[in-house]
Amino acid sequence: MVWVKSEYADELAVLVTWLSMVVPWSVTYHSDGPLSSHLAFVRISVFELQLRFPSDITIQYPDRTEQLEVMEALDTVYSGTRLFENFYGTSPPTAALWYDGAAFEGARALTLANAFWTLAALLLLAAFALSIAMYTREEATRARLPFSYPRVTGYLLIAATVPLAVSTAWFYIARDAVGIPVPVGLVVILVLAVLLVRAETVEDAPDEATDPA
């Protein structure tokens, strides 16, 4: 069965690579964060976008009432730099280093999750760099590849899904801290990567013979 015509395989490989860089490979919503806060994590290739919704806690003293700074408390738990309002961002190597020095339950699992994600990010960046090289210097790049460009891209993306799957497992182990990960994008990347490898193993259907008029 023909999945992709060979004449479109290179274009598909570039498209799949760029899609893999922007599609969220994992999303998480945590409704039981520290101090009853809610958090959402969107993980995209080399970047994690966080949405933090701190709870509203007040402390009643005999002579006054104070508002607890829950957002500041979250800053001491989770890796991330404030972008604007409730949006925070971090990268997997930065997060791995952050959680490596943390002492709360689940920090070790988060360190390993981000370490494996860092490995996957390097493979995704390699595929992205290759797509740029093919876009700018196609003939020279193609001549240096051990296999066809779509197949090399497919193997790189398949290789990236392995540490991403391991990362997902470690995020699940740390679910009490960050919620249960949903690796929807990971499945999409794997399916498209297999499609690229398959695209180079099929032949275009031969043209039907036509009778002379």
C-alpha cells in the first residue's frame, strides 16, 4: 500500500520535522498543586510553558489579616521564569538542574524526566538543523547523508520518541507534584516518523497503459 508518493517525501519530511518542533508532545493539568493551587504544563520540543493559578489564602491574626503569597511559594517548588501574568517558561536542561537541587518528594523523578527530555530535544534539534540544511543546500546535504533524507529524518524522530517515552514515565512517577502527563504529541510524532520511513520503501504506482487513438 502506497502511503506517500516519493516525489513528495522530501517536502513531507521537512513539514513533519517543523511540526515536531511546535506540537506539544505532552500536556498536564494538575488540580492539586501546592497550597491547593492549579497548574498546567505544556511541553513543546525544547520548551515548557507553565500556567500557574495560585490559590487565595488569607491568614487571620487577632489584630490583622494577611494575604499569603502563594505565587512566591510556587516559585520555590517549580522551575521556571515568569513571562507575563500567570505564564512561566523553562527548558528541560534548566529544569533538570533545578530539580536536582530540590528536596521535595518527586524532585528526583522530575530531574530524570527532564534529563531524558533534554536528550530527546537534542535529537529533535538535529532533525530541525538537517531540515534547514536541506532547505538551503539541498544537493550538498543530500550527498552527505547515509540514507535518503526522509528516512534519516524518520530515524531521528523515532529515536527522539524513545527518551520522550521514558520522560513521560518519570513525569508519571512525579504525578503528585506535576499531575498526570498526557503524551498526545508523542504519539503523533511517532506515527509521522514511521510514515517517513515507510515513504521511502514504497514505489509509485505505474501509469496505466493507454490504447493509441
